[in-house]
Amino acid sequence: MSMFGHQFYPTPPEVARQMVNAIGDMSKSVVLDPSAGRGDLLDAARWTGKADKNRLLACELDPDLASIVSGKQYRVLANDFLQFQGRPDIDVILMNPPFDAGIKHLLHAWSILHEGSIVCLLNAANLVNASTDTDRLKAVVELAGGQITELGQCFKDSARTTNVNVCMVVLHKKSESAFNWGNFDQRANEDFEIGSESALAPRDAIAARVNSYNYGTRILAEGMKTLLKAAQVLNPLFKDSRGGNSALGIIIECMAPRQGVQNCDINAAMDTITRSAWLDVFSATKIGGMVPSNLLKELESKKDGMTKMAFTEANIWSLLESLYNNSEGLKEAAILRGFELMTKHNEKNRIAEKTWKTNSAFKVRKKFIMGRWASGGSTTNYYSHGDMADIDKAMCALTGLQFERIQQLQHMRTGSYKYLGDGQRKLIPDPSQILDDAGNPIPNRFQSEFFFVTMYPATGSAHVTFKDEILWQQFNIAVAKHNRWLPDEGQSGKYYDTTKKRGSKAKA
């Protein structure tokens, strides 16, 4: 029995090489092993010269194995891969998951990968067993044009043996973008002049952000170098429980004990800072307020996109111009994203539209249910704010209103309290909260720019209703046009005339 648990079966070297060869050159790719074990697959990628050791990432549940992987200077992102929500820069996933849950791990890998390749070992018997996950995997393999290669009992002579018949699954995933990025990739690092800067952002505001970024990151780099020098001097004085040097860990833990920082990684810090700087540009500009979260992730994952670029004025203006010149595509992407969020995870939110071209056509209901929106005292779940913003951006794309100036879904609150002295307090209703005839706030009932919302904290759900019936109609028609669900002119299958003025209001 292995000291690392019954599901630890290290990948045989020849199999690891075969998996790496299935991808080829990974020198510019970020590679993740989500069940890293001792890091055998990452070792194979590194020592075959096909990957950059600084771009190798891992997840590992067993703390002793995670320590071994960290000791090889691979960055451990999480312990439980099934709880890991991914990173937009991951290009390749090499995986030898637990044999008893291999398909579940592979499906999760597929769901978090934005664009790239997966090579996975599976117990071949799982592919013939009837189950929902097996059916889902077969659909993914067919969709991606994947390959399944039988490897036989390739673990029978490994460091830990098993007679399980193994197969290797290779999948390639391409992003499905509804947005045309134009010539942004080609122009990303070129100097140019833009004549429409007032429509995008004040030039002074962009220059100030770049200056702050340059000055701050320079100080950070110098500070990190100083910490590393201190750790080198102090290392002989400190030993951890496994006999390793830990001066750096002690220094960082003293600086930020509640964050649980375990190492000092200048590259990780710079990646995070650069991403934050770019996102700040989006939040501070008119055009940035139109971009839904899925396009931001897409831009992050592009080889020459966002966090891969220098944070310079030229690059910022190039990106903003690309978005500005494709504003119609941006609006369409926002609308489709909003529709996806409303209908993807809850079939009860859909209305079949049998009069349209295809039986698969459907509309979102005027009143729909969103899970995980409600939470305790704050009424809105922080982790759902991104989805709320995307739905509001979809409505802004249809109405022409600016996202920054509307009463947003994510800003709904239960209200705040004014302290009157002697321990007394008075509830101050939030402007978004719906009041009864006497002017008192109705618990858990709110309104935003476009919706009435009733929160149900006990279930975590929210019931959301379009305030404007015409806007609801326009939204469904816009999606139907994109999907070519509408009947041709002159054919049967009527749909709402969206040329009417907005203003048919629903009741609160």
C-alpha cells in the first residue's frame, strides 16, 4: 500500500512521454496537472524540453505529495481540483486522475478550460459503463473531434502496479466567440493615434494609470528582491518540520498571516497586478462597461491579449479602439451572454416557441429564477455579482443606457442602519427596495433599472421579472435573430413587433 493513498498511481515514464508528445511544443503554453501526485507529468513536459518550467502549474489533494511538487518549484494552485475554478491563461491540461473518478475530473477540466488541449488517462472500463457522466464525455469527445487511444495494462510494471486497462483521451477546445476582435492581435504593441478618444476614455486618466503601474511595480520588484536576499542570509537559522529551509515563508507569514501566504513569487504577483490594472481600465471607461465577463476571460486567454501585454498607453488605446470599432459585435455578445445566464442552468426559465423555424427555439420567461443570487443579510451573493452585471449589460446593449449610470442588480441591499444613541437604531431603506403603501420597505423585494427582484435567502434563489414588457420582447427577438430561429418574412409564425416604444410596464 502506498503511503500516499489508494488512488496514487504515478504515471509510468514512457506513458508520460506519450502524453507530452500528443501535444508537441508547449514552450509558450501554461500547463496544468490537476492531479499532480509527485509531478511526474510536469517533469516529463519539462525534461523533454517541450515546456517552460516557469509555466507549469499543479493541483494536488495529498499534502505530502503537494510538498514534493512544490519542492520541484512547480506552482501548486489548489488542493482539490474539483473545487478549482480555473485560470484563463491555462493552455494545456495533462492529467492522470483517480481511476474511480476519472470521467468526473475530465469533464471538470473541459468545463474550466477556455481554449487549449487536454490529454487524460482513464480507466477504459468507465467508457463502457452506462452513466450520465459517460454520456456527457462521449458527447464532448464527438464535439471536439477527440481521440481515444487504448494503452492496455500500461501500469502493470510501474512504480505502483495495477492491471487496469487504460486509455488516453486527447481533446482540443476552441473558444466560441461571438465577438470579432478585429486586428487587435496584430496591433497590440504598435504606436498609433486615435481620433475618437473622447468616446473611449480621457487620455489623462489612462496616462495616470500607466504611471502608477510602472512606479508601483518597480518598487515591488525591488522589495521582493530584498526579501529574497534576506531569506538567503537567514535560511541557515531556520528549518521546517521536513528539514527544509523556511526563512522566506516565515518572513511572508509575519507580513500577511491571515492570507496564509506560503511563498514569495514575483511572477505570480506581477501577473495578478497586471490583470488588476487592465480590469481597472475596463471599469473606468465607457466601452469597458459594455464588455461581458466571458469576453474578458477570452481576452485574458489570448496569446497576445491583456495580461500577456505590457501595460502601456499604446496597448491600452489599441485594445479600446478594437472594442470601439466592433461595438455592434460587442452589443450582440453582451445580449447572448445575458440570455445564456438566464436560460442555461434552469430549463424552467425557457418557453418553447413552436411557431419559429426549429423545435429547439425558445424564449426566456418574463419572470425567471436565478440560483445562488441570495444570501443572508446582504441579500445579494457576492459571487453572483459578475452574472448580475452581465445581465444588466445585455439590457444596456438593447436600450443604449450606460452601465455605469443605471441602478444595477448587484447593488441591491437590505438597507443600512442609522444609530440614534442609547443603543437605538433606525432602518434606512435602500433606494432599490420596494416600499408598501405606508412607505415601509418590503423584506427581500427590490427593483433595479430593468427588473423587479424577490430574494429567497433560505434557498439562495431570486425570482426576477422584466419591468418593461417591450424590452423583454426585444431581448428574445434579438437572440432569436442571431440563432436564425425566426420565420422568414411572409411565412407563418408571427413574433412580436419590436418597433413599438418601450414603456409597457410590469407590476411590482
